[in-house]
Amino acid sequence: MSLERCLAELSNEDKPLVASRLADLSDLSHEELESFLAAWARTGIERQRQIMSKLEELAEENPRLNFDDIFRACLHDPDDIVRVRCIEGLWECENCSLIAPLITLLREDDEESVRATAAMALGKFALLAELEKLRPKDRERVQEALLFAIEDQREQLEVRRRAIEAIAPLSLPGVKEIIQQAYESDNANMRASALYAMGRNCDPVWLPTLVKELGSQDAEMRFEAVGACGELGVEEAVPHLIRLISDEDSQVQISAIAALGQIGGSEAEEALRECLNHPDEHICQAAKEALGEAGIEREPLSFGFET
């Protein structure tokens, strides 16, 4: 099917979105992108949202599909939901030319959800900067934009907490203080973000705090603490994580198993092998994936849980 017919079909709200048609939008030439944008302008908002959500989903499922040019072209779309979807669609893009438009969205967009998502996306570039994979000038732009959002008391809490998560990998003076202050916040979401930031900061100094929060009454705090322990990769956390395989919250259970795979070691391996015989198939599958993450063979052993 020609691109022209494909675009006409995608714009027709009476027809269902077909994955094969959307896949035809991968790797458009400059001229084809112009044709897409012309058709896009004639498409209804709800249909636009559906298309962007589906493109994001397809790109995640199939790395060979590349809709980056479409996502970039629509970063300043009039609809905030489309803008958010475009940022999310560019999650894997590490091209430093994306830094400037993300900073613009963080600083100037009218919608809180867009600013927060832009802050999260800049977190990828903060990590690249810490790994010395960005030019010093780009590193400076990223850290300045995130610090500005964090320190701006007029900014919404959702944006500020996402900026704290994003800046966490950077070894800058004051970053640990920012994370600690977030942890001491009266707001539960900000405290959860602080735990997530501790993991991204990758400093074992946070381990006592994280171990403490593994016993929190709040499932979200336990979940974030578990993930952060996995990021730290410190074996001292393993016994505490093993206990959470039996947590009352299923997300905490699965996260604990994943963290054990990240950390590895004989104690973690033994616990993961036991999970291979767990009566809950979700636990079994998570354990298989975690053993794969740890680079361990997956032969099930006949001890542990009864079936």
C-alpha cells in the first residue's frame, strides 16, 4: 500500500488501527514525514492519541521499528497527551540533539504532566553524562535544567520529584543533600522518589536507609527500596530481599526477585532456584528471568515450595 493510502486509512476514525499499517511509518524520509504531518493536521485529537500510543507500543515491542522522527516532529503538538506520548516514545533515543527540546518542554510547557515527563527523559542524559558519554557542555545544560526545576518552589511537586530522580546519577555537590531532603519530606510521593533516587545515585551510603524502608508499612516505599537495593548491587541487602519474596504485595515480590538477580551471589541464587518450584507461576517466571539476569543456568531443583 502506498504511503498516501496508508495515511488516509490511519486518519479515518471509522477504521481500526492496524499494526502493519502503523509499521509502514517506520524510518520515513523527509518528504514522507512532511506528508505524514500534513495528514496529521487533518486527524482528530482522539485518533492522534491512539496513533501515538500505538506507535510507542510497537517501537517498544520491535526495536527494528523507528518512529523517532515522528515523535520528534510532534513534541510540540497542541495536545498535551500527544506531547507526553512523544517524549515516552523517545525513551531509548540517546541522541544529544534531543536535550534542547526536552529542556524547553521542562521549562516552558504549560502542562505539569509534560514537564514531569520531560524531566524523567532528561534522567537518561544525566546518566550518560555521569558515564562520560556526553560532552561537558551538554552535561552542564542537563544539570542546570534539572537543578532549576528542583529549586523552583513555584514548580509542581510532581515535576520537582521527577527532576530529583533524574539528577540522582550525577556526582555533583549537593545531589546527596537534595535526595536526603526529599526523603525527609512530608509528602509520600516525594519520599518514594527519594528512595528511587538513592538507587540511581548508586552509593552504598544509602543502604541502611533502604534496608530500613524494606520493612515499611507502605507497599510503595518497600517497592522503591527493593528496586534501589537492586541498583546498588550490594550483597548485604540479599537476606532482607529474600524475606520480601513472601511479601503481601505481589509487585514487591516480583521486584525483590528481580533485585536478587541484579545483585547475584550464592545466597541470591539459592533463593531464586527455590522460587522455580513456587506454586505461583508469576513467581516462577520472575525467578527464571532473574536467574538469566544473573547469568545463571535455570535448572529447577526439587526443594523449597510444595506444588
